[in-house]
Amino acid sequence: MPAPIQAVMLDCDGTLVDTLGDFDAALNAMLRQMRRPRIEREQIARFVGRGTEHLLRCVLALQDGGAMPDEATFNQAWAAYLQAYEQVNGTHSRLYPGVREGLAALQAQGLPLACLTNKPQAFARELMRRLGLAPFFRFIHGGDTFARKKPDPLPLLETCRLLGAPPAATLMVGDSRNDAQAARAAGCPIFLLPYGYNYGCPVEQEGADAVLPDLPAIAKRLQAA
């Protein structure tokens, strides 16, 4: 990281919050409504990270031998999923160890923070509120906040602009190749955490500037720098 860090953007699912329980509950409620077989958590985890539309299409395709759903099927799934997720949002989620302490340490360094996720913005904001994390963030942006989602660099570039920090001085913290690819394309440094969702692949292979065990370790790294 050649430039001193002036701001930090953090992913949500797999980085701040283990939301797999919410995905499990909402997806299987959707599948029950559509009279389809349930899906296991291990399979869900491999599809998380590129937004709700991608998640639903992958789940439906898995059950249909790899064939992507037609528009009518997808629309039915979308409506059922959104209704189910709104009811369970945050109910089966938990913060990863050290998240609250790490955010407080970053904030204490005077760094403005933004949550930048591919989850729909309304769900992300409600989740942060329910878990008591909303006060840490200047902005909470979702997959529908901007015209494109991660791994496109647009959400990062727009968030950097709003934070008032150049991309080279704005750290992205995430858990997957989506975060790494978006950060590289935007010109942001990238730290990855090893405990989230990365399609079953180790994050060490994603070319991050660092892979650190938790958020407090990231705060210490920035403090030392």
C-alpha cells in the first residue's frame, strides 16, 4: 500500500457477518413455495457474493441440471425470496469474532467507513441496524445502489468519491475474489479475510495485498503503518 489509507470500505456477507443462516432460511422458504427440493448450506455458500439475482439463478440452475431459469420462473423466485428474506433478515446471522472491536478501532483512527455489499441496499441497511453496526458507517451501499455490482469497479469508485478519498488511499476489505477483482480494477488496495465465502477456494490465491485473520488485525496493521 504505497499511499497512506484515508478511508475503508468493507464487504458485508462473509466479511462482517455470517449470513449463511439467513440465506438458508430464505432460499428454502422460496423453494418450498415453488414446490422444489431444499438446498443445503454447503451448496448455498458456493453461490454467495455476486448479488441476489446471481444467487437465485445459480440455485435454480443447480436444480435444473445447469439450465438457467426462464423469466417467469426467475420472477416467481425473486418475489418469493424477497418476501422470505425480509422476514428473516438478521434472525439467523451472527457477527464474526472481532468485528465490532475492529470497526471501533478503525473509527478511532479517524478513518471514514463504508459498507459496500452486493446485497440489496434495503436489506443491508436493515441488517446493519439490527446488529448495531450502522453507526460505524458513513455509507451503506448495496448491489442496487449503483448501476453495476462488484466485481465491477463502479461501486468502489463511487464510494471512494463519496468518502472523499482517492482509490489508491481507500482500502477495500472483503472475503472473496469479487472484492479483490473490484479493488484491482478500481485501483484500491485490498485486504482479504479467510473465513468467509469464496466459492470454496482459498482466498490466498486471489492476489490480495494481505490476508489477515480478522478485523482487529487489519486495524492494527493500519495503525502500525
